[in-house]
Amino acid sequence: MNTVNENESFLERHHYLLRRLHSLSGIVPIGTFLMIHLTTNSSIVWGLMDGKYPNMHGGAATYQHEVNFIHSLPLLLLIEIFGLWLPIAFHAGLGVVYALSGSNNVRRYKYQANWRYALQRLSGYIGVLFLFYHVATLRWGWTFLMPGNTKWDSEFAASTMALALRGETDGFTAVGMAVALFYMVGVSLLVFHMANGVWTAAITWGLTVTETAQKRWGYVCAGLGAGLMAAAWASVIGFATLDYDKAREAEEYIGGGHGSQILEAENESVRHSGAAGSEAVR
Amino acid sequence: MSGSDRQRVLVVGGGLAGLAATIRIAEAGIPVDLFSLVPVKRSHSVCAQGGINACNEVARQQGYSEYEHFDETVYGGDFLQHQPPVYEMAHWAPKVIDLLDRMGVPFNRTAEGQRQLRLFGGSLYKRTHFAGATTGQQLMYALDEQVRRYEAEGRVNKYEFWEFLRPVIDEDGRTQGIIAQDMRTMQIRGFRGDAVVMATGGCGLVFGKSTNSVMCTGAAAARCYKLGVQYGNPEFVQVHPTAIPGADKLRLMSESARGEGGRVWVPAKKNSSGQWEPHPNSGMDPRQVPQDERWYILEEKYPAYGNIVPRDIATREIFSACMDGFGVGGGNMVYLDLTHKSPEFLETRLGGIMEIYRKFVGEDPVEVPMKIFPGVHYSMGGLWTRYSADADYARVKGGSMAFDLDREWDPDERPACGLDPEATDNMMTNVDGLYAFGEVNYQYHGANRLGANALLSCIFDGLFCGQGVVKYVQGRSSSPAAEVSAAIFERGERDEEEIVRRLIDSSGGENAYDIGRELGEEMTAASTVVKSGGRLESALVRLGELRARYDKLSLADTGMWTNQNLSYSRAVGDMLLIADAVLRGGLNRKESRGSHYREDFPTRDDANYLKTTVATYNTGTGQADISLEDVEIGLVEPRLRTYGAVESGEKEEEKATAGASGA
Amino acid sequence: MASSNGTVQATTRTVRFRIERSDGPGRGTRWEIFDVPVASGGEGSGSANVISCLQWIAAHPVTVEGRETTPITFDCGCLEEVCGACTMVINGKVRQACSCLIDDYAPNEGDEITLEAMSKFPTVKDLFVDRTRLFNDLKRIKGWVPIDGSYNLGAGPRETPDTQQVRYKLSECMSCGCCLEACPQYTLEVEPSGKGFVGAAVISQARYFNEHGTGSTLKKDRLDVMSGVGGVSDCGNAQNCAKACPKEIPLTESIAAIGRSTTFHRIKQFFSGK
């Protein structure tokens, strides 16, 4: 079996390795990043509750604080390319090849696991489109795809994000509404894709063998999915319903290179590990 | 040398016997072409449920032995079998089990990891090895896997979905190959073989509904019979006591259900004189029937063996209870009750049949007693075969050598009273080079087969007699079939094409499916549990009508691509021939023995009928000519066969009481 | 023998069969409709199933339009769900025809039952398909115990009752193909490539042989196949196999167990170079 056969394609020769790397890449780095990313983004909501930034939009302030931290990381572009974009391209590219090798039959076999099989592939297809849009518009600055040609600005992270989802500062443009909905669908599908993927990966790798173990692990994955789904929805809803002016105010207060005078006040009120990051930005 | 390089054996039938033969022959380095109507893994042997008998250490230490196994088999078969082959088979049984064990058969295990054993009909010792209640399926798969291995190594060629049409026999009476038809493309062609092994199973479909699979028409045997191969004991057809009736077939409820403690009863009430009378409300919920209104028909009459009397006896008791009006709800049904056993026990021991009952009847035998009735199951008769007895048989028979039963024989040193392992004619039909193994072989089971002996006889035939085939083929290496003129094959192909053409062109309006159904109904009514001269005569008349109608068939499908209509219609013609032999054999046998019960001759008549029926096809009359042949009974003297029935007044022999508790 | 003589009088109703027919490979398909009388309620006669209805049609091959046609070609054998032959798609789902009781599927007058051939295997004719690929795949995984010949060499390895129970369940696989028909990852190959996904049945058989003392001597070869093209990693975890299996074989457990074995196998291979 291991002898090199000239008639075998690259995919065939490294069939197993690629399959397993595909599975692995979904968890590390992609899934791990997704968890961090959604936790960060949902700070637009939980930042409101933690009362760290009284007298301003706490969500926008916390979020800006997090963004500042990320943008302070050295070699950010390289991390993004090798830690995210390439793994995602690999996972998505092979994923499409693998998905095309099957043909779903939920119409005939309406079992729950079979629905998840179909949805895993559908969520992969839509998810990759969504991710492309998401990265292209927000990271690569393809503003022509943005409602109202918004340009996302890391120094005004929350407010420009709100614009990106709405198309205008108050309410929604039609395109904005579509984008916001696309975000809701996109993140939901990706969260499902990850939770279900973690469940199937445990079978693929042979971690959960018995039906009981698979069921138990299923509960764990469902819990993980529910938590991430809450974070994902919180993020999208949080940004989409943001008070633009208040966010702007908070961002200016936190500063992404602006308003250095505020930093001292912040350092007093924030006992937060990210604080060092803010300083680095300054 | 060039000759032997091109030698090969053709095995027809891929059940246990055919696969075992294939393994043994291919292993010896002779290529095998294996023909089967179905992918061999789907052969009828998968339907066997209960187990496979063999002497084992536990039983041996309680007084059992290979000799006892032999004796039980002969007693169970009402002494109609030639004894040397049975003797050899019983002594080989432990080796067969070991081999199957090595092949990976998942036999049930004891806590210590030993093979688990169960009781079975006709024995008071636990000597039946089993894998749940699907033992046949498990053994089949183990052999199928070994054959697949040889197939992957290029030693075996499978011809699946090929139908055997006839053996090719040359002018000197030697088998040179077969003619077969691809049931997909309908191509008919000849195959050369230095020996041909028929392992084509029984003929249950002659009786319409039976426990057999749909391919068990007996057609392959009939096609040999038509060309001069003799047929032995056709009238001996086993009716299994416990089957569940269905619209398309009767589904077997294994004897292991009784071996594991299942009890046969009917609701009944005792009258003032202590006699059982039919229950006024026998259709009531069986769980509500009080203990003292349950008539355990077998336990009461056969205190020693109880529910595990041999099949012919259990069948007749159940049948007559129903005829006397004791059937559940007045119908043809009795209860087979396992509800006193724990669900876990039933699942590990009998899961397979529990599932069949649940699926096909819709009730759970764990909760409710099963409703069963006898059904045609196994053909003791089959192609007549010969054998060569081993050296000591003649001495023991002639009295010049003592066979001391009290001595504990080392199995390897026991007197050689079985088969000669050097002989090439063991289980060869009267046609040179044409063998019959397994159910299609009439040997081993006499007038009634004991449960769990069929799997054994099939595998034994394949392994032991397969060696003989190898020797036979080696013996003709200077004149291999490969060098025979093509003319006889071409003639065979032409004749078979002619048969096809006649069927396709025929337009008399008769339907083969109707004839098949009517044949089955008539055979079941006339020639199963209770027979009589008059009824058999009238069945022969009816058979004549059916044969006349058969000549006026019209096929609904006349195409030449995967025409099952043609295949079945052709088989019906062959079934009519088997039916004729069954009826004439039964009519000629004016006694009752084993499965053959004549109400006009209700007792056994050793003086006149301790003989094999040999049916020879008469090409002139198109009927069976019946003759009788002596049975080799040199080892065990025939004795009365009562199984300790209390009404018979006989004191059951020594062992009936001895082993009952300990086994 | 066991004929109907029940106390409850049987009544007859009509069941309509819609059957997808095909004259041969590549010859297209067409639907034919038959009305079949079915007896019900007669205790002791046994209830009708799809096979007995197909047998009735064989004896009366006339469609509802009154057109004479040919009997339906179909595969069947034991009729008690142990041989696996009569697998077909009934009312959209794959199963054995013999255990498909009409009283369950079509309890009322005029109820309809749809029959189609399995779609994942090449059709030979009508409902009759060619499942050779499945048997070839059993060769691919060396699905046998490599014994030293059939001569008497004593007993096989001992086995605990627990292992026996696990193996017994796996050994009940009758190669019917239900799990493959229901599997979204198993696709029709008109010409066998020898590289296609082997499917749950064969993966489970690989596990079966690996679990046996002597059978495990070929474990490495089997895991090479299982971790190659068409092996276990082609599974998409839809888990229809376990649902479709008529013998309730824990196929998803087998898939995971083989997944685990291949994981170790490949890691070991990576470091040992063998």
C-alpha cells in the first residue's frame, strides 16, 4: 500500500495525511481562533455589563481595547497569513473537494445525524463565502463591497463595524440590512460547523468509539456550540444596534493612537491584563 | 505434466459443503471453479441456526464419546444409514469444530473462554457448539472468507449467478465437466473439469412452502438424475416441528429454542378420568392459561428426552395434537414457550431467532409464547453415493475383531470402522468423477436427521471427501478433461439451448408459478407427516396432470437478459421429477420409519425395508424405477426406537436416565 | 404444511405497488403499477410481505392498465433476513423486502408501496443489482483469518465471552448493502475503480478480523487499506449506516474503532518508518 504508484494523484498519495490535517486544521488553528475571536467580538455586549468604563459605551470601549491589543501584536500580518488565512484556505479548499465526493440524501433519510452531515457541508460552503467577504471587507479594505462604502478603521473598531453592518449611522440601509443578516447567518453556520466538526473529529480520530461516548461528547459539543452561538449573536446584534455617537465617543476616549491624555485615567480604572497592550500602542 | 497443469475441479454450489470442498481441493493445489446461483455468501446454509454437534471434553468426561455420537445419529435416523460414513463423521466432528474455531467462528464462550455447549434433539449430553442462533450463518461466513482468500490468490474462480444445467459425461461414463448458464447474460457454456462436486443442497421447494431458501428447488440434483445419476431415499424428507407460517415461506424456529429450555404446550383441560381434552377457550391469552391447564405434550410422553426428542417424533406429536383439536384457537398451532427464561439469556443464546420472530410475527417471544407448526425442512434423501469402508469395518462386522465399547478409546486409536481416507470414491455417485456432498448427498442421516448434524455432515463431506476428489483428480493426470474433445461440450450446450428454446417458444397458456404452487400444495398434503398408499397414489395422478400442464407453458418473459422467469420455469420441470421419485419411493416403502410414516403400515419392518431406496430415472417412462439396497449395519444392531415414550411401555435404555441431570 | 387454518377469517384488500423497472444496464427506467390482493387478519397463515407480493405479480404479470408485462426481476434467497439478497429501496428507504410486512407498510385498502432498485450498485435488471464491488472490497481488506490450512492443528485462540459478543455482532453482517445505499459518501461506480469508498460494512469487517487473535496478524495490511484512498477517512459521519443496518450492527462504533486504530497505525508508521 505504501509503494509509490505513479498513477496516483497527490491527493491520493497523501490521502490520509491530508484528511487528518484537514480535520486538525479545523480545530487548531481555525477553531481555536474562532473561539477567541468571538469572545473578543462579543465584548461589545459583555463590555457593557462589566462597568469598567462608566459614563461611556462600555462595550465599544472594551472592544476598542481588545482591538488595540491585537493590533499591537508583532508581525500581525504574518500571523494572519500563516495562522489564519492559509489554514482557512487549506481547510476550505480540501473541504470543498471532500464535500463534492458525497451526495446528501436527507430527503430520504431524515435522521438527525444525516441533517448535520448535510448542514456541515452547506455551512462550509456558505461559511467560506462569508469569511471571504468578512476578511476582504474588513481586513483588506475592499470598501466597494461594503454598505455605504464604509472603511473599517481599527482605531474606531466598533463604530465603523456598526457602519459596516448597517450602511448608515442610524438605522439600516437596505444593503446594510442584507449584510447584517448575512452576518447572522454566516456566524451561526460557522459556529455550527465548528461544534459539529469537533464532534465528528472525535470519531474520526477514534477518541469517542462507543455510542455512549459519542453521545456524551455530543453534549459537550452542543454546550460549546451554544456558548459560541451566544457570543456570535451577541457580537452581531451588539454591533448592529450600537449607538454610533456613543461608540465614537468611547473609542476616542480609549484611543487607538488618539487622545493620549485619557490613558492615565484608564490605567487607574482598569485592572486588566490588556492594559500593557494599550501602552504599547501609545 | 502438461495435463496435470491444466487439471481443475468444478464445485457446484457454494454452501457449507461446496465451500469446504473448495477449500480442501484448492489447498491441495488444484484450481477450483465454483458455481453458484447466488453469491456464495448468500447460500441457504446461512439459515441453519442451532449449532453443530461434536463430542467434546466436557461431555466425554460424563461418558459421551464419538461412538455415542455415532450411535445417537444412527438411532435418530432409525438405522437406515450406512454406518461406516456416520462413524467416520462422528470421529471427525471434534476436528471440524477445532478448524472452524481457528477460522474465527465466534462460537459462544464460557467465562473461561472455552466453547459453550448446549443440548440438542436426540441427545442427553451437551454436545452442540453454537454461535448464538445463527450458527449456520457464522460457519458459512468463516468458510466464505477462506474461499475469498483463495480467490484473491487466484486458486479459486467464482461463477456466481451461474446456473448448473447438466453434468457432461463422456461415452465411457466419466464426468468431464458441466454445462452452465450465466443468469445475467443468459449465455450457456461448457466448463471442463476433472471432477465435479455437486453440493447443491435440498429440494424443499418441491413442497411449496418450506423453511428452505428460494433456490432450494432440487433442480441441480434432478438434472443429474435425469442423466442417469441414481437418487437415494427420496421419500425421506424432514418436517421440522417448529416453524412459523408465512405467506411466502415457513420460517424456522431453531431446535435450540427447545435445547435451551423451550417448552411445547397447548391449552387443555383434564376430564374426570384424567385424560386431556381440548381447552374450551384455547385461543385465550397464553399468559392467562393456568399451569394445570397446560398440556406439555412432549414432556409428558417422553419424560427422559422431553422437548428434545428427535424432530420426526416432535413433529408427529404436534401434528396429531392439532389434528385432535388441541391446536391453539382450534387452528394449526401450538405454543413454544421461552417466557420462563431471562431476557439476557435469550438474547445471548437465541438472539437470532428471537429477532426473526419479532420481525415476522410482531410479538416478543420473551413476553409471549411463540406460535409454531411443523414445516418441511431438510431432505435426508439425495443423490445416491458410494464409499469405501476402512480396514477394520469388515473385521468388526464379521466378528473377527471385537469392538469393546466399555474401553475408553483414544480417538486416534479406535478401530478403523469408518471411511478409507485413501479411497477416491467416498461420496461419489454412480457416475465416475461426479460427487455429491452435503444435503444433496443421501448419506449420514438415514430416515431422520438429528438436529445440528447437518452442518457437520456438510463440512465433513467437503473436508474428508474433498481429499478423495484430490486423489481422484491426481489419478487421471495423464488423461485430463482439458484434452477431451470439445464435441461433448458442444452437444451439451446445444441440448440445453434446445430446452431453453422449447420453453421460450411454448405458448400453451400455462403458468409455471401456478404449477409450482399446486405441486407444493399436493406434495405437502400427500407426502409429509402422515402418508398412506391411497393418498400417494392419488398424488401421482395429480402429478401426471401437472406434468401434462407443464408441457403447455407460456413464459411471460421471453427475453434473453436476466430472465428469472425462464430459470424458474425450467426448475419446475425438474421439481416435477424429484416429486415423482419422492412419491414412488414413499409408495414402495410399506412401513413406517423415521420421518416416513404410513398410516396404513404404522410399524417399522426391518425384514423387508431396512434398505435404501434407490430411484433410477427411466428415460422411457419419464418416471422413477425404484429398487432397494441393503444397508450396512455392521457396527450397531438396530433396536426399537422409542426414546422412552411412556405409553410404549418400554423401559428406555441405559443412558436415557443416566445423563439427564449431569449433561 | 403450516397452512392457514386459523379461527379468524382472512379478509382480502388491495395494495398498489409502484415499481421502478429497467430492462438492463443503461437501458433507462420506467414505472409500472400493479394491484396485488393481500390477505390480512388470518392468524396462522402468516402475513404477506413484499416478496410474496412480487411472487404474486410473477404469476399475474398484468399492470393496473391491464397491460401484460414480464414478471419483476429481483434478488432473493432465504426470506428470513439472514442472506441479504432481497435488499431494495422500499418507499424511499433501503431494507430487505422479505421482512417488509404488508400489514405494517400498507395496512389499508389501496395503500401504495414503492419499490426501486438500490441506487449505489449497477442495475442488472429491474430490482436486481450487482453488488460485486462489496465482495471485492472484502478482498481489499483481506477479510479472512490467515490459518495454516484446513488440516487438524488443534483449537483456535481462546476468547472471552465479552470479545465473543462483540465479534458475534459484527459477524452478523450479511453484506446486504443497506449501509452503503444509505451512505451519502458511498457513490455508484459503474466501472469498479478499486479506489472507491469501502463503506461501513467493510470497515466493520476490518474491525471484526482485527479483533481475532489470528486474524490480527493481517492488521497492518488492513489498516494500510483503511488509511488509504477509499478507507475509513472517507466517512462523513452522517451515521445513516447504523440506522439502516437491519442487523443493528454498531457500525459507527466500528468506524470510530478503525479511526482510532489508523491513528495509532499511522503515527507508529511515521516514527518507525515501516
